Amino acid sequence: MKEKWNERYSSKEYKYGKEPNLFFKEELKKIKPGRILLIGEGEGRNAVYAASVGWTVDGIDYSEEGKRKAMKLADEAGVKINYEVMDFANFEPESNLYDTIGIIFIHLDEAMRKQLFDKLIKALKIGGKIIFECFEKDQLKYKSGGPKDPELLYSLEEVVPLFIDLEFEKLSKEKVFLSEGEGHYGEGMVIRFVGIKPQN
């Protein structure tokens, strides 16, 4: 996994562009800035955007190359981000730490997905939000990016149990036009979710 992403991020160009994911950007505008975690943060586009609008940002990814480019992007923007390189399996966040968590285009096998998302929900404060966007299984019909293995793509039926402990603010399957560097360009099929951690 690490080698794959280091290779993908080794070019001078930003694989998924320098601008934030549009769904993430629009949802973040609705939330008062606090502390945010971005998991699978890659080359830093979402982290740098969040920092630029007042968030304290922690980013995590497998890739040293991703971190290198993220820190360069942060320097260009004049913002500070915290970024750790680690295997998601070794990630053990504090409970009730984050006001918001962004999960943008993370495609893991079912077991790893469940294990990681449970940790993320635990790390979210009461009243905090998760913002999640992923490729839906029908993305295999499109050429705008994403895994070619259907097991790594999501269905609405698979997303519901992952976030069942949250209050659902949004859950939809949408056909969208992506313009995120060369990595995500063209029509695609995504799932978009926003959930809030309840009192109980």
C-alpha cells in the first residue's frame, strides 16, 4: 500500500489537484472551525483548505511522498498542518478529540474499513460530524478514477452499518462531474454522507 501511494505521489504534479474536494468544502463551510482529522489525506489539498479557513488540522496517510507534497502545499498557502505517516491499522486516536473528521475517497477492504471507521467514530466529539465521500460500485462504469476492484467500492447498503451509531444528516448516491487533477476527472458515481455523533 505504502509503495503504491508513494509512486503515485512522486511526480511534480498533484495527482488530485491542489483544490479541496467540493463536497468536503461545502460541508465544512457549515461548521464552526475547531479540530479536524483528515484520514488518507494524500497530497494535502483538503488539509490545507481546512487550515486556511481556521481549523486545527491533523492529517494521516500511508505515504511519505504525500506528506512531502502536503507540507509544500501548506507552505505555499502560508498555513500549518499536522501530518503523520502511518499504517491505518496502527492508528489509535484519543476518544472524543475531533470536532469533525473528513473521510474523502478512502477505499479499503471490508475488514479494514470497519476497523478504521469504528476508531474514527470513537475519536469524534459528541455533536461532531463525519464528512464522507467515496466511489459507489457503479463507478466501474466510469473512467474518472477510483479502484477497479468492486470489493473496494461501496454501496449505500454497506455504508449504513459503518455509520449506524451516528445521526444521519445526509446519505445519497449521486452522479457528479469530478475535476480533481488527472486522478479524478469526468463523470462519476459517488456516495455522500454526513453524520453527527449523538449524546448516547
